[in-house]
Amino acid sequence: MRVVLISTYELGRQPFGLASPAAWLRARGHQVHTADLAAGLLPPAIVRQADCAAFHLPMHTATRLAAPVVARVRELNPAARLIAYGLYAPINQDYLRSLGFSAVIGGEFESALTAAVEGAPASPLIPLDRLHFLTPDRSTLPPLDRYAHLCIGAERRPTGYTEASRGCKHLCRHCPVVPVYNGAFRIVPAEVVLDDIRRQVEAGARHITFGDPDFLNGPAHALRIVESLHQRFPRLSYDVTIKIEHLLRHRDLLPALARTGCVLITTAVESTEDAVLEKLDKGHTRADFLAALCLARAAGLPLNPTFVPFTPWTTLGGYRDLLRTLLEQGLDEAVAPIQLALRLLIPSGSRILELPDAPGFLNGFDPAGLLHRWTHPGPDLDALASRIFKLVSTEQRAATPRRDIFRLIWHAAHGAAPPENFDLLPRAAIPYLDEPWYC
């Protein structure tokens, strides 16, 4: 079979979601072309010859971007079978089938995708089989210098990407992983992860992002990998994503992460309002966030907190407290400005829909936006969210420094500049990836 694997957006990363199935399909003798549309154009000649076009849909943005590409693929090759796979495929299956997809696959997709390409009967919508993973094949993807880099001061490090585990043990109410994995998670064998990293280092990577929803879901597995990684590539740095809850529970592992090359931990704080955190079922409190921040700093690990600052339960005082907390903790430049402008995304299947108070703020499902619309009980909060989103979008396009954008956000929320004792002096250089979106 001639197969084209298509990615529309993967957060500025070289797509693992193309490289992994490419290895499976090539091992079965199929001709595979990979098309990462975030780093290149759709190849018309390849599409015209394809028997199958498979779209990787790992997130909301990627799924929305796929629709016009699907139309173009159907125009070029009406006979090609369309397959959708990835985290956002099963929760949008009705929409995707309306676009002409004959197979929709979520969860552990590699084996089911291979079977679908080969014309096997329909597989489960969300297969969660324990797979015998293969090392991803990145041979036909654009070079790493076309993707996101880790920035430390004036230095930019080419960044690779891999996954040591998939799924998550936790059931955070707003998380898109939950409707698919429902508390399950799967380990990728250490030798596969390390071989994938080795190939990326040989291709020029000087930093690796581990894309696990939570790197410490399997702490012993994670530690084995980073110890081996550091032994083989002592100058290679890496970053991970870890829940606040796990930073506290596994505090004894933080020095080992720092010693083996971790230079940044992303953690989904979401809010500094305990009432909001309880609604989201995050498993931590405002005080827990501050405690985790102290632990990370004591271990020499910069924390990159991410937020969903505008929810149906956000208060103006709570939003202002978030800004003040970031300023007091010296995080005003550590947080990407877009993180202070995001509204809660409620896709199909979200556990937010189970809340008793959901009917009071939901306005129905928007099939074009692939989300449930909602309004805040206080219209002033929705107006503030809209104003801050426009402000951040405009200033980021203009490449305005983060601390200056923070000052503008503060002014929008308070109607005044920050207090004189918060003079927004530049902080010490904090590592960050130069692709700030996280959705």
C-alpha cells in the first residue's frame, strides 16, 4: 500500500505521531510518505498516488486545521481511504466521519492503524492494547532545525521529542487524555525510547522534550530512562511534564532529574483559586503549587507553570491574585503570556459536562469549533478574557518582551500599573521552548 501520513500541528515538534506509525507500516512493507504541514506543504503528486491518507490528530488545534486539508486530499485523490488517529480522533468521530474518514482510531493506535491500512475489519474506537513498540522512523521528516528550540539566554538548542509513556493514571476533569485513556497508561520500553533519542542526537538534537502527559506516572521507569540517557549523552538536556501532586509525592526524585540533565519542568497548575482547582479535580491546591515551586527551586529545577485562567468559576479577585502570585514568585517571565489569556476548552466527552452546575454556563455544542460554548455568569469576566487574549495575540506578533506584556495584562486586570515595589526588573534567564502554545 502507498500511504501518506499527515500532521497539521504538533506544538512545533517533529511529529512523533508520524514517526511511530511510519516505522510500523514500513516494517510491513508499505510505501510511506510523511507530510508535516507545520514545516512544509502538502505534496500533490504523493497524494494523487496514495491508497490511504492518515491524519494524526493529537490536539484540538490539529483537528480544526485538518478540515481544509481533507478537502484538498479528496480533491486530489477521491479514491484514497481516509483514516484519522490520535487523541482527538475518537472524541470527534461523528465530525470526522462526516468529512469522509472511513476509520477513526484513538488510544494505542499503531497496530490498529496498520490493520486499517491493510483493510482489516473495523478495530475498537479506542484500542488500549499493550503494544510491542518499534523505534520511530523519522527518516522522511524535516530536519530538527525546522522545529522548536530550547532557549537559554542567547543560546538556542535544537530539540527532539519522544514519549516514555502514554495515557495517564489521573482523571483531571478538563484533560483531553481522560476521555480516551480513562485512567490507563502505557509504558514505552526504555530501549525503544533511548534508541529514538540516540537517532535524534545523531540528527543534531541537543535537547529532548519528553511528551508524556505525566513523566512520573511510572517513576521507576522514568528514572531508569534518564539515568541511562545521562550516561550515554552527558551533555544532553531535557524537559518533562509533571503534575503538582507528583512533584510533592516524588520530591526525593527531583535532585536526580536535575543531575541527569533536566532543565525545565512543565506543570499544569491551571489556577490559584482552590474552588476552581476542586471543580477541575486537579488533585492539588494553591498551597501545593507554592510548595512544589519551592521544592523544584531547591533542586535547581526551573518550573514552567501552565494555566487555564478563565473558567466559568474564575473570579476577578482570583485572576488578580494569579498575577500577583506570579509576580511575587518571580514567575512573570517564566510563564508564556498566552497562558494568562486562555479560556477553558470543553470538547466532546469532557468530564466538565458531568458537573451539576454545567447546564448553568453551557450554551450548546459548536460543531464548527468542535467544542461546547460557555459563558461566565459575570459578563465582565468574559469581556476581560477577550480583551487579554487580543492584547496577548497582538503583542506576541510584535515580539514584545514577556515582562512588558505582563505589565499590560496587569493593567487590563487592575486598571492600573503594578505597584512600585514590583518593578518588573528582568529575571535570571529561564529556559523555555520557543513554541508557547500548549493546547
